[in-house]
Amino acid sequence: MSATGRANDRAKTGSVRRGNLTMNIVDLPGTYSLTANSAEEQIARDYLVKENPDLVVAVLNAASLERNLYLVAELIELSPRLVIALNMMDVARQQGMKIDAEALAKELNIPVIPIIASKNQGLDELLAAIEQEYNQPRVRGN
């Protein structure tokens, strides 16, 4: 997925087609929260609130998962459809971490897909989870 344009100075846009579904993707700046203390947080929060995307994919660094959980809590409140891409699973394993993505998904009631983006591992599973979550009703049930 390459950037084909800009939603603003720091967000890139692109699209990917999977079967009959065309996904328009907006890559927002990386952030650990949406409290708008930094320009990146402001851009991400404003986009999520104003544009009301159909689905949000939170790409989290598996090697520093704890730092990302606050953001996940904020996203759960904002987005009825959310998928977590748990990236850098190889780095987490190298650091001796064992992350049970299935248990995390069950606890959060959100799809959690382990990936290693730098090696294109898990991306098909991620796209399948995105498609499946997109086809769910708009209101998340707990």
C-alpha cells in the first residue's frame, strides 16, 4: 500500500482492493493518545472525530504494547469498528515477550492480528480481519 496523496501535512492516503471491497486508507501520524498535546495527536483526534471513519486499524508496536493500551481505550470509545494490528511481533519475541493475541482479542472484544510489516507477514490475515469487521453491524456490542 503506497501513499497516493495527503489528507493533510502528516496523513497519507491510499487504497487497496480486496474482492468487491475497496478500502480507502488514511495513515495518520503515530501517537500514544488522542489528548491533543502534540500536533500528531491533534491531527489524529481531529480526523477520527470529524471524518467518522467506517473502521479504524490501530497499528501497535508489540514490543511496547503497554504504552499503546491507553490509545486503544480511547479508540474503543470513538470507533464502533476497530481492528488492532500488533506489529513487530518478531522484535517482541527477541526481547523475550510472549503476547497472546487471541487472549487480548477476547479480552478487548476486538480483532487483534499479529503482523511483521517489515517482512509482509500477517498482512493477508489483517486484510481479512478488516473486511470481516467492516461487514459487522456499525454498533459494537459488549
